[in-house]
Amino acid sequence: MRRQENSIFDLKRQIPISYRFWNLAATIVGFVVPFALFFASRRGTLQPQLPFVPFGVLLGPYLLLLSVQMLTEMLTWHWKSPVWLVAPVVYEGYRVLQLMRGLQLADEISAPDWMVQSLRGLVSWWVLVLGIQLMRVAWFTGLNFARNSSYGASGDMNQ
């Protein structure tokens, strides 16, 4: 029982800097790209312009959930909760679904082609981020298991 308590304590206390940096970088890209597109549209760089309401319909729920994820991650890191490892995966999976719904809505509200392509780019970005995140979770839990386990240390495979 003592080994399990130590394992949970190590997991709580060990949040790699690279993991935080990756989450921060992915989130910043996820925020900057939609706002850059909106402001470029407002300035006339991207034609036809996209009014605020269709932009809000297409990307409002996405940006809201991204904000909630940032808050959740900051709190789990601060509290050193073991949830920090899987929370982004849950949010990112749902984010891909939100963006796919945005693609469906883009056809219904006749969004400009540049917006549809941007939504596709965001979907691709978050699928990539989700894949990397899943690999990092598997790597981290496998590393943690190997570090805190005696499995394979003896000839008895039934431990």
C-alpha cells in the first residue's frame, strides 16, 4: 500500500516543464489564429469580410471551451492534481468535435471560403495536438509505471 501512495504522490508532484510548455504553445496557437483571422477580415485583408455574428457562431463555443481548458489546466497544475495528465485530452477531443460542427455550420451560413479553409486548418491542428497529447500520456504513464514498479524485476511474472 505504501508503494501506491508514493506513486500517487510522485505523479502529483511531477509535472514536466515540457508538458506545460507544449500545452501553452498549443493553446496560444489555438487562440491567436482565430483572432488573427477575424482582425484580418475586419481590416479588409481577407475578402469577403466575415461579420462578428457569424464569427461568433462558428468559433464562439470553441474559444469559450479553450478558455475553460486554460483555467482548468492552471488550477490542476497549481493544486498538483493528478488530473493534469488527462484533462487536456478530454478538452481537445471535444474541441475537434466543436470545430467539425463549425464546418457544418459554415455551409449553412454561407461562410467565406477562407473561413472554411481556416476551420479545416484548426481541425487538423487539434487532431495533431490530440495525437501528440495521447502519445505523451502513454509515455508518461509508462515511464511512471516502470519507475515505480517491480514488474519484470524478478523471474515471477505473476506479480
